[in-house]
Amino acid sequence: MRKIYRVQLEEEERQQLKQIINKGKAAAHKQRRARILLLADEEHEHGMCDTAIAESVFVSLRTVERTRQCFVEHGLETSLKRKNPDRQYLRKLDGRAEAHLIALACSKAPEGQARWTLRLLADQLVELEIVPSISHETVRATLHKNELKPWRKKQWCIPPKANAQFVCNMEDVLEVYARERNPLRPLVCMDETTKQLVDHTRSLKPMAIGRVEKIDYEYERKGVGTIFMMCAPLEGWREVIVTKRKQRVDYAHCLQKLAEVHFPDAEKIVLVQDNLNTHHPASLYEAFEPKKARELMERFEFHYTPKHGSWLNIAETELSVLGRQCLDRRIPTMEKLKDETEQWTKKRNEKKVTIDWQFKTSDARIKLKKLYPSIHD
């Protein structure tokens, strides 16, 4: 094939290109173009053919052709750059169209759709005659620039604004966390969660060198287990109790174990827990005789996190660690669940892992100011 764009380097240009390659400090694309021009030089055995150059430099044939053309039309410096000087870089969307796209992405999805997708947004812009045509990749680039991801969502507990009950419970819990450690009045946080029991239907393929572990997506459901987490963040202690249910009686027996087994010498156990209907001293009367229930109740000082404020419960943090380190897998039976959680608890207690709570009432009054009611004279 006849070469349309012939490369004829001057000695000074040739030395400049060789210096770029020999030093090896230039960008990779610049070094590739330098090699292409040296191999295409007419003085280099009358220049190699484009196919041979592409194979030698490990680039496409079109890259070689573009580099030749750019050198002939624009000179050496321009041909070493990544961007084509003749290409017109136009805005994909003007300000008006971009504003419509952002407003659309933040609006409610069409009926029959759970959320906006990139293609739905692109089609809607065309239907509204905002733009004559647009690809979903253009929509992606525009949303990425504006840090919008309408195809994603995140579940969150949204506290009520200007709610006196919320801030009252919040400051009560924060005051408890600010107390000095007192062995006679240990701080214990309590929470609960569930774990679905799941078994494999096919044997898994274990991990090997160069191969990840393979687990069949099909599984067999074996029921649900309830996990009660009790932790003393200042003592470096926690206890996990696994039950088949999460009823008032199960909760009452957890309190009994706290009072009689784990902290029998404590004057009062300062208990922080979520505002659930089962987490109430009345549960003791459903599990024990009135005299026994009253004795147990007198052993505790109850404090409740506000509704939609379970993040204030340190036990929830400990459950999150348990989930990541121990429960993030398929566990088939209650017995296996108990064994695994016991082993995790034992190792964590041996290390005496404590939790240093940093969020204080003074921080809440600044960072969560919108939760506090406005005072009017």
C-alpha cells in the first residue's frame, strides 16, 4: 500500500525521540508514538510498513496511521500528544438539558418502575424533546459529574425533626456513656438480630491457587435463629445468646443471666437497649414469679435509645462486627450457629476488645441541632 503520510525525520527530531525512549520517564502513550515515528522514518530502512510497526509496538494499525498523519500535518510535538488537534470537543449537554436531567433523576420514577435507570432517563429526555437524541453513556457521564446515582438507594433510619422525646432519650443515653467506669455499676448494652439458617444443596469447590472459592447459588433454608448481643464496652466483655425465638420470655432469661451469672456482685447493672416492646421490665413478670421478677428488676437501671435512634446502642456496633467476622456465610443449624458465635465471643473476650465511644452531648447539640425543638417565648 502506498504511504500517503510519509515520515521524514530531521536528525534533531530523531535524537529527541530516542531520548524520550531511552530515559523512559515520559508517559506510555508518548513513548509509543516516539517508537512509531522512529520505525516509520524514511531513513530507517526506508520506513517499515504500518502493519509491521503495529506488531512491533503492540498498537492498532489505525493508531500508526493517525500518528503518521498528525506528524505530517501538525509536526512532532503535536503528534506525541494524546488528543487529536482537529477533533471538535463539544458539550454533550448544554446547561438547560443538564438541569432537566438532574431534576428528572431526582424525581419519582415512572409507574411500573422501581427506580430510574440510565436508559429510562435517556429515553425520557428525548420524549420531552429536551434533546433530539442521547445515549445512556452520556447520561451516566453527566450524572457522575454531578455525583448522582439514581439507580442506587440506601436504607437509613431518619429521625424526626424538632422532636423533644428523641433528644431526651438521646441525651440520656449519651450521659450514661460519659460516666466513668464503675465495676459496681457496669454499663451493659443489649441488642438483638436474626440469622437465617441456610445449607448448601451442592458441595462447594474450595479455593486454590489462581481460583476463588465457588459456591452454588442454590441453597436450602433451615429456619431462623435469634441472636441476643450483650456487651460491656468498658469491660472488654460480650456475650452472645442464640435462641429459636425473640419473645419476652427469652429476653427475660437474658436479663437473669446478666444479673446472676455475669455480674452477680454488681449493685446495679446500667442497661442500654432499644425501644422495643419486648425490652421492658414487664417481661420479667411473664417469665418468673412476682418475687423473683421484682428482685431481678431492682438489679437494673434501664435506659432506652430513642425511636429511629438505634445507632446510639453500642451493642449494634458489636453486632455489626459479629456479622462481618462470623456470620457472613451459610450456617445450616442452630447448633452450628451457637458453636460459631461461642468461638467468636471467646476469642474477642480473650483480647478484651473495648469500644471507645466518642460522640458526646455537646457534639449532638451542634451536629444534630435540627433534631432539637425551637424554643419560643
